[in-house]
Amino acid sequence: MTEVRWGISDGIAVVTLAAPERRNALTVEMAGELEAAFDEIDARDDVGAAVVRGSGGSFCAGAHLGVLGEAAHDPLDDEAQRDIDALYGSFLRVGRCRTATIAAVRGAAVGAGLNLALATDLRIVARDARLISGFLRIGVHPGGGHFTLLSRAAGRDAAAAVGLFGHEIDGERAAALGLAWQAVDDADVEATALQVAARLGKDPALARRMTASFRREAGPPATSWDVGLEIERGPQMWSFRRRAKASAT
């Protein structure tokens, strides 16, 4: 039974972590399904944005204890390394999606689950969502580029507070720090994420070019202004030409 489900409506792919009995904690198999889902999304030309959400009122409780247990038993074992790589690879796959991505965060996003949320381009969170690094609590060094993901979203101090010092924050605080774009009532999280994605969903071709330019310019590392001008030149000329053709028909 698949634990990652996805569908497309109005140019928006909605990807759902579907293991509510364990608060969507990630297994190796689930990470593989997540990668496969984004492979399929990228292969289509009718998707301009993707929303990642959890089922059962929780985003993702982190890595499944089985994955952590294997790594703790013998961290240098080849299979343990492959499992960890598979987990981290799924974050990278989401971050490299050709479409813009939004995390719709309800409930808890813990450890690897927080990494997954931060791998997206933008986050909509419930006011009472719980964003927790969690690594310090269990005596494990962060992984998956945790500090990088935190600092690129909210800066060094916020990354230190959440990732290094283990400070838990709610959705409202996350929005205030810049870790999320908007904090809304829990019942409105997914509808708000879809509303934000709607404009990109209407023009997938332009959305994908804009997403590529945004990531190249915003980084990390961010480009200089003059480099940004050159990055945008080609896609902008393409859009001018497309607009002119549409006007002529």
C-alpha cells in the first residue's frame, strides 16, 4: 500500500504523506515513493506548483524509528548508510522539483520532517503547528543539511535557536522569523497553500522558468544583481515572444 499519494488539479500537484498512524514518519520505502512522485510530476508539462502535506492532522514526525535504530546499531554499515542516503535524497528531490513547492504544515514537523518542510520554496503553517529540530533531544547530530536549510530560510540566529539550542517554535513564531510565509488557523492551512499556488498553476510553462530563475538568484548562495539580470534575460525574452505570439492569434 502506497504511503505517498498525489494528484493534479488546476495545474497544482498535491502530494500527501499518507501514514497517519505514525504521524507520517518517513521510512526508506516512503522516501522512495516521495522521489518517484516528484519524478512523475517533473515529467509532466501541466504542473506549475506542488503542495506537500501530511495526513491525519500532522505534517511529518521525522524519520521512522526503524531507520534511526538501524543507523544507531551500526552507523558505518552499508545498508544503514544507504537508508540514510535514501531519506536525505528525498529532501533533495523535493528541493530540485522543476515546479515551485509549498509545504502545508499542520501539527508537528520534527527533525527530518522539518527538513522536508524547509526543502520547499515556501511554507504555510498552522498557528499552533510545532516546528521542532528534535536532534538534540535524542542525542543525535543533525543531518540532511539541517543547519543550512534553517539558516537559508530565517538566518543564523533563528537557525542557532532552533537547530543548535533545540528551541521549539509554533507556527506564529515561525512566520515571524521567516521560516514560514504565513500562519493561519489549522483548518485553513491547505486551502491557503492551494490559493497561494493557484497563479503558478494557471501557467506551468512560465512558472517553471520563474522557479528556476528564483532558485538560481536567491540561492544559497544568492547571486549578485548583475548576474541576476543575466539569469533573467533569456526567460524574460521567451515570455515576451510568447506573449506577442498569443496576441497575434
